[in-house]
Amino acid sequence: MRIKNTQAQMEGILLLLKLLLKLNKPKDLAEKLVRNIVFKVYQRLRAQSEVVTLKPKGYSLSLNENEALALYVYLQNVGIANDLYKYEALQLTRVFNEIDKQYA
């Protein structure tokens, strides 16, 4: 699955994922497994954002099925903070809905 983003969208997703990963520690092994997969997606996204040159066609996030489903489960379990990070929450909600549309 490929999710196309602008640089601002990618940075918003990155910021909120970083916050969610920092604030929500896993309570059991299943949550730890899902969190580890999401953390690897976060690391890939962060590495992509650190590229100095701007890409004219935007940025894309490629997820295999397991990564997409893990991100979906993670976001469903922790919830998306809408009150403080409206733009970032909107971008993560868009990703959540795209995963739901493709795999539901």
C-alpha cells in the first residue's frame, strides 16, 4: 500500500506518531509487537523526512500488509489526539481511513 503525502503532511504524520509512540507504552506482548512494527514505520518515515532535497512530486509512505494492519490496530487502540494537534490528527486519520478502505 502506498500513501502519497506532501512534505507538510508527512511531517504532521511524523510528529503525531512520535508523540503517540512516546506517550503510549505497551502493556503486554501483543501491544509490544504492534508498537515495534509501528516504530519501524516511524523510523522509515523519519529517515525520509531528513532528506535535505525537496522532492517535486511529494513523499510517499509504502506499507506492506502487516505494517498497514499494525498501524491501523495501533491507531485504533491508542486513539488520535484531536484537540491539540488538529492538522496532524487529520493526516493520521486520513492514513487510518485509507488503510481501512484497502483492507476492510
